[in-house]
Amino acid sequence: MADQFCPNCGMPNAEEQEVCSFCQQSLRVDAGAASIRPGETPTRKTTAELEPILPAWLRDARETARRADAETAAEEARAAAENPAPKEEVPDFLAGLASAARDDQDDELPEWMRGAAPSSAPAKPDKEEQAFPRRSEIRWGDDQSDELGGMATTPVTPAPESGDALLPWMQARDGAASDSAGREPSQPVTPFLNGAVEPPHTGELTDWLEQAAAQPAAPAEPSAPASEESLDDWLSKLPRDVEIPAASESPASFDETIDLPDWMKPAATEEVSAADAELPDWMASFREQKPFAPPEVSPPESAEQLPAAPAFVPEAEPAAETPANDLFSIEMPDWLSNIAPVETEAPAADEAAPDQPIAPAELPSWVQAMRPVETVLPDAPSAQAAVEGPLEEAGPLAGLRGVLPFVGGIVQPGKPVGQSFRLQASQSQQEDASLLGQLIAAETQPKPLRGARLFRSQRVLRWVLSALLILLASAAILGRTQIVPLPAALSPESVLALPILESLPNDAPILMIFDYDPALSGELEAAAAPFVDRLLGLRSPRVTVLSTSPIGPALAERFFAASVARQNYRPGQDYVNLGYLPGGETGILSFAVNPRAALPSRSWDAPAVQGVSRFSDYAAVILLTDQAETARAWVEQTAAHRAGHPLIVVASAQAAPMIQPYLLSRQVSALVSGLRDGAAFEASSETGGPVRKYWDAYNFTLTLAVLLMAFGGLWNLIAGARSRRGSDEARHES
Amino acid sequence: MNELIALGLTVFAAVLLLALTLIKRKSPPVFREIAAFTRLRRAAGMSVEDGTRLHVSLGRGGLISPRGAASLSSLALLRQLGEQTSISDRPPVATSGDPVVAALSQDTLQAAYQAAGAEESFQPDSGRLGGLTPFSYAAGAMTVARQEQVSTNAAVGDFGAEVGLLAEASERENAALIAAAVDPAAQAILFASASEPLVGEELFAAPAYVGNDAAQRASLRVQDVLRWLVILALLAAAALKMTGLP
Amino acid sequence: MKPRPVAAAIAISVGIIILLGYFLPIPLLVPVRIELLHWAVILAGVAVLVGVGNLFSVHFQKLRRREKGSVYSLTLLVAMLATLLVGVLTGPDHPWMQAVVTAIIIPAEASLMALLAVTLLYASIRLLRRRADTMTIVFLGSAILMLAASISLPLLGEIPILGDWVRPWLIYTPVAGGARGLLLGVALGALVTGLRALFALDRPYGGK
């Protein structure tokens, strides 16, 4: 069995081989060539290593963001040095998530979610795990070693370290106020703002972003402490030194300049108070909210009915009374339910201190980028429309007005417009899909076998050929036609037998070997009969019959009884049949060495073999065979024991070409091959024989066969070329 | 003189054969691709997978006949194929026209099964005598090809004109025929009717291509060397004859 | 299975003795060689009986399992036993045996030969449809040429030029040369294969 198989051609090769013997490819498989091995965990990659493969515009954006981040970090450092921000314990309602994130070694959570100190590096895995590269989390904070280089970072106050995980804008008003008072307004840093990179144009939604980016971003004015105001506490945490640009434009003009989606367009225009103008519009709307009257919602009558704070702000009593809180009483996550109530004063009436602008919160830049336009356009009348939105009475947004933009008419009563779910595919994609479908369908369809029509045509052709040959041969034999003349002269190789016959003494012992198959007995008997008949009639030799085939002796008897019956050779007297000589070449050699010992038999006592004790006692050896190998065996094994006596071979036409070399080298004395030489001998003897009966039929069928092969072959050549061309064209078309 | 030349050639071939068999090289010589053997190896694997049978015809010659070498080569090929297909649901069948080769084919298949560790799957009638005469052998081989779910017929050995009947039976059963014979008449018939005929001495290369035996490969190389020697001798003799030198 | 060192030793020693006895006229080897040859003849004769027994066994099993074609197996078994009985009882020279050979064996095999003729003619006609390369065209053309050169036409006899010039030239020149080349190649292959068996590198008698 093969020791190793070539990975290229699959042929077997010895184990020590390095190159395949058949295709000359290397037999050694490079172990490191496989990029992925099953069962192994992927290798961690850092995003910075992948930067060379990023698109150019993304690389530019990252580079710009890094520069801006560096500047911002420097500013923050200066601000922190001047006004150190005291740490405050705030409830970290995201601590649970953060602890889980820390436990997970593979994940790198951003700091604001982790609840860790901004300077603390994210937890890294203890060991270098073989892991697939993950998309690195964007870290928001001071960590300058951000893997992305801080693509769009905003100097957001990191989440407190303790268990409280309130976002900065959710922190207590006092703390936030003190924090925000001393904090400089921070600008959201985006590459788009700087104009260094143009955001990709994705549709109508980005138009207002572009407009927003084009307009100077004015810092929001810091909001005054509003401990006694009626504002929600979380709003009081907003930075107050951010200037909110006044909304100076009317909604109509606003609509003209910026193509907003309908749901973002203001439903009504109202003046924005000066105090409100100082706030971001979406914040100012929380001060003066008019109920945006959905039919099923009734605005609260008094402020006392309003919740003092949003439900998720620690002032849980009013929230607990509202029916909506029942929905969340059970399903509230732990970080919400564990929030300790923060003593805050109830928000004042709506008219209480709307003048004091609320300091805008330090939102992440990605939140800022998603803000509606009216938050940065102080004159946008849509801000007022948002202020007049419905008052939320239940849920986490209880007490807020206009948080969810409600545009009248957005809800159309009646049946919604059906949306088309049709897959938008291009023409080429549809063609590819149909091709794939055909391929898959073809796999499940059974392939038809070779058609019965083909089999029938083959069978018909065979029957036709058989009928033609049988009819022609039968007609010639039964009709006893003799219109084809016998050959006039012997062939050069068979002529050599005549002097041998002349030189034989009378009554000499000769050896006749019948080594042919019954299937070719017709040809061999017809070819040998004229020659043997002439020999027997001329010199009356004593014949010893032998065969290396089990059926040979029977064929010999038939030959003497039928083919040369004219000579009336008697068994035992005129010829002896020694029978079957087993062993092939070994038997031939054994007989050549010692005939009587090789075939011990009582037949050796017959008069026909009197005086024969050695192989060289035979005056001639006549071999009747249909195989060149048999002739070769007798030639080779008896050459040293014949003592120069002739060896005459009577062979079938199929074996004659292979015996020619032995004839030309004088190892065979004469060669009578096939029906043609038998016919020539018969013609020369003028005594008649079996050849004459078959000669016309033989030539007629031979002529027919030649014509069929010539014209039929030509026909099939053309038909085959046509079918191959057709199949090639069909393959190209498909 | 002739005996001396023959003895010298025999000794030279023997020494070369032993040397090339024992010397193991990392970069062995290149053998040209023979499509018939590639197809035969693939057919052996396919017969195991689709539950069909492989029929190996060893020919009508015996080991002690003039074409005994062809029978030896076919037995070596049978050994390789027997090892590869011993796990098949339908094990291979070997038919021959000589009693000695038929008995040896049984022994060869049994050894192949033992080498593959599937001795219990061996059936003694896997090696059969088709008939004592060439055409009766062909009739027996045709019966096997038509009645025993044979997907591939490998006729490698000493054949005569009767191989045409085996080719006809293969075509009727839509089975592939990979054949090699030493008789020129059989080669001519196979060229016209077989799917993958092999010509000349490619029969003796069969065991080396199907299996991986160092001795088989070495014998191919020895044949190549001897062939070149004969070519050079013939050219030299022809040149001497033309120049009139004795 | 354990290797058979005894069988290998016998094969190698007998091969060397026969080979040396053929090439070297060593008097001691001649009788040994002759005796070994006689043993081989006897074993070959016995092998025929073993083969007949194997044939009987295979078809008997087929008949016993009632497999497809078991009717033909039954016919074969009956004919085999009957012929064996007649031959043992009467001898090969008896007219009954001659009748079996003349009336059954020879016509059956001759019919198979005739069938082969039709098969080869059909294969030759369809050859170019299946494979239309240069060698195929040369092969078919040379076959047609040789057959045509062997035809004798009515009243005309052999076709002129084809019969008396082309055919003899083809037989004595390319055919004889090609035949010699084939014989040389086969002889070289047989030589090396025999040496492989002689050195026990190839063991057709089984074993690893």
C-alpha cells in the first residue's frame, strides 16, 4: 500500500519522497500555510494594526480626530488644573453592567459604561488569547491610547467610580451645578465640524446635519443654579455656560432653508422667550410646555400632579403612585430600583425662573450629532413647538413635556399604507440568482441515462451488419459460386515449404503439433489441409500428433478424419495421437529433452513411432497454431534439440506477422499463413479442397467489410464532429 | 555466443534491479502520466463508494506459458486492487483462463484481504476459472461482467482476439473497460473498443502505477535502461551493416 | 498473516537452478533441472483438475443460491459431468467424444468467433465517432488498407498494386519492424518480471 498520497494528484508515493513522481509537486504540506485551523481561538488584533487597509477618507478622519482630540485633551488638562472637579458619590446605576464587563476579559467596555475612573485603563485580558480580532470599543474619555485614535471624541465627564453610574447629566442638581459652573463649556469635536472631512451624503436626513455643521456652534450659556426652580433635577445638572443661539428664524424660513422631514418640522410657531433663547431649544421646551393634546391624554391641572422628577430620578414617591409605574415595578432592572432617593425640591411652577438658562449637558459627540437642528438653532421655531408637546404622565418620561415630538397628523387614522417588501435587485443580480437557482435545481434532478433510442440504434446497426454478412456468406456458400479466382502463386514465405517437402525421405517420422483453438479451426483446417494433404500424399510420413492444449488431440482426430480423409490415414498405424502435453513451455522443453519420458504412454509402442527415442529423430516438425507465442515457444525450446531439422509453421493470418521475424532469421523454415496460402497450395495441387468452398464467400464478405468500414467511418467522423460542435456551442451558450 | 549475451544481460538486469530497489531516493524519477491507471485507481475507489464490483480479468495465459510474465504482472495488479477494495460491499472478482492462475488469484486475493485486515470478508469464489479455452473463458468473463453489478472491468494479462467480446459486454453494461494485452491482435482490438486501452509494455507498469512498491518502480527503470541499451545496439548494428563492417 | 519463507525459498532456489542450468553446462544441474521440469509438468496437469473443480464449485454455489443466471450454471454442470463421464469411460478417441467435440464445442466456439467479427466491424465503424484523433484515423486507415490489399475480386483476382506491391511491403517492412519492437519490449518486461519473482520481490503465491 502507498505510504503517502500526493496532495495535488492523489497518486501514491513512498514515505521518504519529497517530490511526487507523477506531477512533480511537493509532497510536504506547509504547516504554517493554513491561516485558520479549526478548534483554535482567534488571535486578538488591535485596530491600529488594521489602519493601512482602511479607506483613505476614513484614515483622514481618524487623523483629524486624533489631532482634535489632542487639542481637547490639552484644554481639559488646563481646565482640570484650574478647577479640579471633586468627586462625588453618585448612584451608579450602571455598576452592575460595569462589573459584569470587568469580569468579561474579552470585552473592553467604554469608561462611561464601566463606572471606572477615567484614568484607569480598561481591563485587559491576563494572557494573550488566540482570538479573532474584534472591533474595538470606542473609548470616550481621556484615554489617549484609544485604539481608534478617538475618531469622534467628546470630553465627556466619565462615569463615577463608585456604584453610582449616573450619567453626568443625570447627576444631582447641586453637584451638577457646582460641577457645571466651574466647567468650561466643551465643544463637541467632530471632524465634520472642522470641515476637514465631509460626511458622506446619505439622504435627506443628513441635510440638516450639514446645515448644522455649517452654522457656527455657539456654546450654550451656563444655566444658573435652579435649586428653587420648577425644573427637573436632571436638567439642573446641565452645564449653564453654554450659549444657546436664539431662534431668530421663523419656521417658514427655517423650512425654506433646510429640508427637514415632516415629522421634524414645527407644527406651530411661537416666540421663544429671551430666557429660553439662551437655552437649547429642546431644553427650553421643558420649561414652557403646553399640552399637545392628543385626544386621549388630559393634561394635568396642577403642577402638584406632575411628578417632580422623571421616574428614573430618585424621587420615587410620585413615581410610585402613578399607574404607569406599575408596569415597571416588577420589570425594573436592579440598577433602577436600587437608586436611592435624592432629596430634591419639587420643581417649581412652569413660570418659575424660566429665565435662567439651563446649562447644556456634556453630551457625547455622537448624541450631539444626532440632535435635531433646533437644538443648535436658537431661533428655530420648532423648539417652541417641542415645548408645547404633550406632557408625559407615566413611565420614565413622566413630567416631561415635548420629549417625544408629536406632530399632528402624523398618525393617520385608517388603514396604513402598504409597504412594498419587494427586493430591489438589479438586472445582473436577478440573472445571477436565476442561474444559481438553475444550478441547484439541476442537482436535484436525476440525470437521464443513455437514451433508449441510442441503445436501440446500436442494436439495430448490429443486427443489420450481422444480417448483411450472414446473407452474403450464405448466398455464396449455398450458391457454390466460384467466380473469384484462387491465387495463382504461392507467397514467398510459403514457397520455402516446397523444397522441404521434396527433401523429406519417404516414411520418415514427423511431428505434427495441433495448438490452435476450436474457434479458429475453420481457418486453420482450410489453410493446413492442402499443404498436409500434399505432404501425406508425397512422402507418406509416419505422423506423431501432439498438443499443448487440452482440446488439441480432439481437433487432430477431426482433422485426420475430415480434412485429409482422402489420404486415409489410420490411427495407430499411420499416425499416433500422444494426446495432451501439459506444462506449456516447460512441457515443450521436457518433451524436447526426452519425448518418451515427458509423455509416458503405451502409444510409443505403435508402428507409427517406431525408432523414435529422441526429439532429433523426427525428420520435420509441423506446427499448426493460431498464436505467435506458441510458435515462439516451440522455436525457442526445441532449437537446440532439432538437430537442424526443419520447422514448418501453419499459422492463422492474425499470427503470421509476429512469426515473420523468426522466418527471416531462419529459425522457422517455412510459413503457411491463413486462407490465402491454403488457397494457393490448393490451386497449385489441382486436387481441390475445402478452400474453394469458402473462397468466394470470404472475398465477398471481406469486400463488404472494407466498404462498410470506409464509408461508415467517414459518416461517423462527420456526425461525431457535428455533435461535438453542437455540444460545445450549447455549453458556451449556457 | 547467444547464450553468453543472454547471460550477461540477465546478470546486468538482476544487479540493476536489486540496486534500484534497495537504494531509496527522496527525489525519485519521473514517470509519465498514464490516464488509464489514473482512471483505474479512481474506479477502484468509486466501486467501494457506490457498492459496485470491480472485475479483474487476468487473461488466458498461464505462469509457465510464453506470456507468463503478463500473468505475473496481472496478479501483482490484482493484489493492489484487492487491498484497495477489500472493504467494499461487493468485493472484486478475478477471472482467468488458466487453472494455475485461477488458483493463484484466490491466494492473491486472500493475501490482499489479510493485508487490509479484512480476512473474514474473503470469499474463495472471488478467484474463478472462466474456461479452459480462450473463447470459453471469454464467455465466462462476459457472464461476470453482465450479471454481477460490475462498474469497471480491468482486463490486464494475456489476451487474444476474444477480448473483443469482453469489450462488447462492458459497453452493453455501461461499464468502463481498462485493458492491456501483450498480443498485438488483442491490442488492436482494444484500441478500437476499450475506454482506456494500454499499448505495448504499459501492462508491466500496471502494478507500479496502481500501488507503490519500490520493486515495481525499480523494474520500470530497469526496463527503460535495457530498452535504451537495445536501441543503441540496434543503431550500432545498423551502422555497421551500412558501412560494410562485420 | 505471516510471510511464507519456505515458499519463497523454494521459488528462489528452483528459479536459480533452472536459469543456471540453461546458461551453464554444469553436469550436476542437468538431472536436477530435468526432474524439476517433470514435477512442473505434473503440477500443471493437476492444476487443470483443480481449475475444473473450481469451476464446478463456483457454478454449484450459484445454483444453490438461486442467483441470476443459475439456469445456465445448471446446464454447465450437467454438460461437464456428462462429458467427464463419457471421456473417462470411453477414452478420447471414441466416436462419442469426437461427436461432442465436433457437434458442440467447435460450433459453439466458431459462433463466438463469428460474433467477434460482427463486433469488431461495428466497433471499427463507430470508432471515429467516439475518438477522432490522428492515431485513430491512422489506425483505421491502415486496417482498411491491409484488408483491401487482401481482397480478390471476381474475375480479376488480387487488386493490382495493392495485392502485389503494397501488401508485401507493408508486411515485410513496417509490420515486421513493429512486431520485432513489440517482441523486444515484451521480452524485456518478461525478463524483469521473472527476475522480480526470482528474487522474491514479487510473490504471486500470496503472503505479505
